[in-house]
Amino acid sequence: MKGYILMALLFLVIYITIPTTQAEPFENSKKTVICLMCVCPNEIVMKFAGRISKLYKTYIVCDDIQCQTPPYPDIEFIKISDEEVVNGGYTKSNIAISKVPSAWDKALYYFCRKDTSPDYVWFIEEDVFVPRASLLSDIDAKYPDADLIAKQHVSQSEDPEFGWWFDAEGSMKKPLYRSLVCAARLSRELLTKINAFVNTHGRLVFIEIIFNTIVHHDKMKLAMPNELSTIIWRHEWDENSVNENYMYHPVKDVTKQKMFRKKLSQLPNSNVEEFRNIQ
């Protein structure tokens, strides 16, 4: 009898100490966050951000730090003074606009200097229409390790007439590359390299050049998903030219974005049901 008890105890010890092969509930090991950029978000933008926050930690950069933003569940508002960002050297990332620093300067400053915990950050401008939050997670699933997800990768020799190449002259190694980055995902490694660039040069280079050029020369991973092919410099989108599987730029009127989303949600087999209750 005593032998049976000892044998049972031995099996129990072995069972407890040997690592189990049973899979744990799935958790994404990559910490990806969303950063929306605007001057001051209105209710439509905040409701959209609220939907995204069900899938991702969500931030909104408010370029106007006096902007009134009542507490909103699961959204963190980033309000940084122009002076702090300029003193940090995070300027002129968006030389296409006159204001320095821009919302892009503030977004990059925040995720390069103040919060370096995310593995990946989606930077999305306010005039990008994202039909459904799950579109972002669809792209993330396809390209889990890409250092840069952007629309394109165009060299200076392929597009010599691009009007902003001069901004990288003397500070970035050639060949130079560009992309529209109205919606783009950057890795922590790429953000670290951007911070090192600012530490060396005391400023940024135009966002449409700096991301792709660093990725090219440092042999980092680049993805150009078809879902971003509808990110266009100038175009007039209407409710008949959008679908739920692409992001669209520009749609500057956010009331149009709401209208597009509502119509898409009513189509057969739509995956935009998460937005049906937005009024």
C-alpha cells in the first residue's frame, strides 16, 4: 500500500513539474497602438477613435493644446506645447504646411521620446477614411514584423520631379525614397532610428522621405499593402467609390466619413457592423 502511495506521489510531482504543451489563450505579443492626428477632434472623430480603442490602445494628438476634450473611455489625448517639441528638435517633418511644429512633429516626438513602450504605431491623419477598425488588424496580421507599412516606395530616380527631395539633401544618404504616409505603421526600431537622426541633425526631414529612406539604407522590412493603394494626394471620393477593405485619402469632411461608413455598414455581408450605431 505504501508503495502505491509513493508511486502516486511521484507521478504527481512529474505532472506538476513538466511544462504543459497546452496552448494558452491567444494574446498578441506585439504591442501595437493607434495614433490619430488632428487639430482638435470633433465628436465624430472621437466616436471613431472609441471604436478603434476596442481593438487597440488609442491616442489622439491635439495640435491645439487648448482644445477641449472631455474624458473619453479608453482614449488618451496627447497635448504637447509647441515650445517643448521645438526644443526637442522635432520640427519640419511636414514642410508641406506652414505651422511648425505640426501634429506630425508632436506625434513623432511623443512616440520617439516620451513613450517608447509600443512595438508598433499606426499614424493616421484626420482626413484618412478608415471604414472599419478591423481593417487595421487585418493588415497587422498580414505584416506582423514590417518596420514600415506605407503605400509605396518610390526612388528619386523614378520621380525626379517630386518637389521635396531638397529637404533631405546633405542630411540623408542617397538614393532617397518617398511614399505618401497619410496612414502608415512604424516599428519601434524605425522610431528609434528617427530619434537618432534628430539627435544628430537637430531636426526631422519631410515624413514622405525620411521613413522610406531610412528603411532602404538600413535594410529594414517594408510592406506596401493593397489596402493603402487608395491613399492618393488629391482625389474626390464619394460613397459609390469606397468599400470596406481599403483606406481612403483625402476625405477632409469627417461628416462624409460618417456617411460613407453608415452606407457601407448597410451593405449585404458587411463587416462594418461595429459602426452601425454611430449617429
